[in-house]
Amino acid sequence: MSSLVAELEDAARIGADEDGVSRFAWTPELAQANEWLLARLDALGLETEVDAAGNVIGRWEEGEGTAVLVGSHLDTVPRGGRFDGALGVLSALESVRSLRQEGVALKRPLWVVSFNDEEGSRFQTGMLGSRAFVGDLDLDDWRKRGVDAAMSAAGFDFERLPEARAVDRVGAYLELHIEQGPVLEQKGIDIGIVTGIAGMLGFRVRLIGEANHAGTTPMAVRRDALAGAARVVLALREEALKRGDITANVGVLTVTPGGFNVIPGVAEFTIDVRAGEPDAFSSLDDLVLETLERVAGDEQLGLEVSETHRKPPTPLDSGLQDLLAESAAEAGASVCRMPSGAGHDAMVLAKRVPAAMLFVPSRRGISHSPEEFTAPEHCELGSRVLVRAVRRLVTKPGG
Ligand SMILES: [Zn+2]
């Protein structure tokens, strides 16, 4: 067994939760995983730090200019898998180990990072660590969610979060991650080079009809809010299937008054639409609003719509994408370019520094579950590609 696969198994024991893994921000489980990582960074001779936001950083300070930052996260969703995040952190560790063994002299510094609270499981925050790292703070919101109390209980100081900003000393960010979708496995491809993180747009919708007797009201004159909602669900699904460059999901739906013999008077639901490319993203508003208006008109329903979130797509750096593709080809891996439907720390970093990601296949596309699995040979191949890319970056002077 390679050191990488052995370490993945080792790390999965920390915060083991039945057959999954639970490690949340500012909990003893994540602190233990951080200690485990710090010991390994230390053994490789790096300068280590847990910064003010709980990010674990190992610095190989050699050469000049900005650092190459490599990593991912060690926090998880409740009963999450063993690979999401951990693979990227342990592969970053592996990069340092390989370069040390080869005796490579760095022209610029190399840093390993495990960002805190990527998943945001505990406070529905998400990417708090990387956001603090780049100075993109939302202190009021985080305080409202109780992050300050959790931080003091864990020995951290909420007021010092701004001190975690270190992005100004970084010139490039690389992250290896599991795909968390089925595309690579279905295509039989080893490595996905991520072109960008999909843009996400969300709505809350209320369709208003008329509650009435289910037996006495003739079908032709009903104003059935659920029938309208069902048409919206199917219309968005058909359009997304037809186009192939967007996703659409209705994940929450409530119907009132909710009687088996009552025509649904009101249907409230959420819409989550996403697109990887900017052009596709900019078409999402029209798609959703036109669909809603058409159905509401046909079904004679009242319509109320409010936007819940809007995050445009984040393109990743094309030069670093090419570097990863070349490194993959050298390692004998098959490659395709693909957007990421899920958010990642790379999305936060990409706003400030050139950032890129590579994916390895997820068995049956499953993640955020104990069933999450990536074959050892794909973990190792992804790690070898990452090491090659890192080697190329750190043996050239940094800007
Ligand atoms: Zn992740």
C-alpha cells in the first residue's frame, strides 16, 4: 500500500462515525485531525502554523517571491466520506515528501494548506477558512450563526479572524479533489481538469391557486397550485436535459392546506439552477422566470418569486489548467476538461490568485456519504499529476 492510501485510511479513523467520518469546524475531532497533519508537516521539516481562522499551514520557505499553495480541507459533512478534502490535503503532503526525496531546490516557497470549515457543516457557513485566508470576511453573519462562541470554546479568538489573511504572499493555488459526480467514471477518463466552478442561482417561489373541494369542483375550473408546481419541475428538468450545460433542481416543496380531499391552494418551492459557463449562467434568469410566468398563466395561478442566492461561475486559471493537463499527459493519464458543479475553496482563492483544480473519478458519482470511494490507483495517479505540476511551478521563480 502506498503511503498516500495508508494515510487516507489513517486519517479516516479520526472522527470515525459509524461507517463514515464526522469532523466539523472547531470540534475536538477536527482538532485531532489537524494535530495529525501538523505532526506530518513537521516531520517533513516545514514551518507549521494553525492560523487565526483554524487553517493548518505548512511552509517550505525556500527561494523567492510568492508561494505555491497546495491543499484542500479536512473537515467533513455529517457522516461524510474518507476522500472529500482529505485526498487533496494528503496529496499536497505527498508533493512535499516527493520533492524532499528528490532533493529538489525550490525557486519559490511551497505551502501546504488544510482549510478550515470548507463544508460549513456546523454553522452552514462554508469556506470560512479560505475566505478568511483571502480576506473576504463576513463577520456579522458568522457572529449571528454562533461562530464566535464556538471559536472561543476551541481556544480561538473571533476578533482575530482578519489576521488569517495571507493570500498576498501566494502566487498560485492547486487542489486535487474527488469529482463527486459520475462523469469521469462513465467516460472512463482518469483525470478531470476543472475549467471553472459552476455559477449557482436560487429562487423561492409561491404559486397561489384556490383551495376547494376535491370532489365537487369540475376539473376544468380548478386552480391547482401543486399541478402548476409539478409543471414547473418537469419543464425545468426537460430543458436542463435537452441543453446539457445546466442543472435544475426543486429540492423543497410544501403544499397548503394539505388535505387529501382538498385542491392544493398554495405551493411553495425552491429552485436551484446552475451553469458552468458564463453564457449559460446568464440565460438562467430568463429560463426560470419565463417558465414560471407561462405555467402560472396557463394554470391561472398567482405568482411570487424571490431570489435567494446568486453566485456567478468562477473560471479557473487557463495557464494552470494547461500545466495540469501537460502533467497528466506526462503521467500517462487520460484527461478531459470539465466544470465543477460543487463549490470548493479554489473558487474563493480564484478571486485573488491563479487557481486550478484536478478531479479523480468518484465511484458511481457518490460523495458526502460513507459510500464515497475513489480507487487507490486513481488517488495515486491524481497525486502523481499534482506532484508533477507542483514541481514545475516551484522550480521556476515566483512572481
Ligand atoms: Zn471537498
